[in-house]
Amino acid sequence: SPFVDCCAAQTRILDETINSNSAHRTGQMAAVATMDERKINRLVEERKQLEERERVHKVEKRCRYGDADACKALASMYRFTCGNAAEAIASAATKLDTPSKKVAPQALTACSKLANLYLRGVGVEQNAGNAMKLLHFGCQHQHVNSCFTAGVLRNFGFPDGGQEQVSAANRIEVDKGMANDYLTVACFGGHGTACNLLAQNFNEVKPPTQQSKATTAGLFHRACELNH
């Protein structure tokens, strides 16, 4: 009868609605479970990173107080985290090309710290050339501290005032052009001291031009804005 058919249709619609709502709730629960799992995994990963930073910090402290074994261990840690050390050291540090692939910030920081160890001969055999290549590698990837240190080394040379007394591997020649390239990246990356040093270099242009004067004034202004 029409009444029976109507009831049957309403029952079918109700069943479909219940099933649909049930499926929706199941989907929501699965999504929440996935989100919870991702959150847990992220927290676990963050915890691991924190523990690793604390471990490195302890070794850095021991090295700073003259523990030779700690310095060697530190160099190994930096080399591992840098990851691209071999590639950077093998490359020729000639110009600041745009890199084709990204490098994680913590890897760039490790490369910069490893360069400092090479520069001082701490934990590794001293090799200023390797240090320069690592810094160049970091600057290519916009690591501001690497750019600044590379700029300072090219601006004043290494070792400052005594280059004739060291081997070629531990000598960095003065190159004002390269220095300015490094310092420019550092300055516009937010390094006030780099802006100040760059301004001084432009201020030494002889004879001064309107462009060099304007550039010098702009760089000093930027250094001031960056609280230098």
C-alpha cells in the first residue's frame, strides 16, 4: 500500500543517514588519531634534537676548557652534522653562485663551527684553506655568520700581519672584492657589523665618487638600524 511504501522509504532514508553519520564520525576519529600520532612523533623528534644539542653543548664546553679529546669529538660531531663538508672542501671557493639545493640551517651552523676549528687548528689539523671553503659554502646558502667571517678573513687576510710565516694551506690572502661580496650578503642578511665594515671599505674608495659616498652613507645607516 502507499502507506507501507512511504514508511519503507522513510526507514531507508533514516538508515542511510545513520550510516552516513557513523562513517563521518569514524573518519573524524581516524583523522584525530592521525593528528595525535603526528603530534607525538613531532614531540619525540624535538626531544631528540634537544638532547643532541645539550650533548654537543657539553662537549663544546669541555673543548673550550682545553680538553683535546673533547675537541676531536666536537670536530667529528660538526663534520657529521655539516654533512656537506667533503663537498665544500673539495669545491673551489671562487664566487658566490646560487646553490641548486637547500641545506638545513643546523647543518650550515655546524659547517661554520667546523670552519672555526680548522682555522684555529683545534680538534683537527689546522687548515685555513678548508676553513675558507666551508665558510664560502655556508655563505652560498645565505648563512649570515659564515658570510661575515669569510668577509673578515678576506678583508684582513689570515693570519693578520704574519702571512709570510705560515704555509700556503694556512694562508688567506687579502681580496677586498671578495670581502665586499661576503660582507654584502651578511649585511643584507641582518649583520650590523658586516654593514659597518662594508661601509668603511666603500669610504676608502679613492678618489671618492658620488656613488661611493651615497653607498657609504646608506650602509652606515643600515648598520645603525641593526643596532651596531
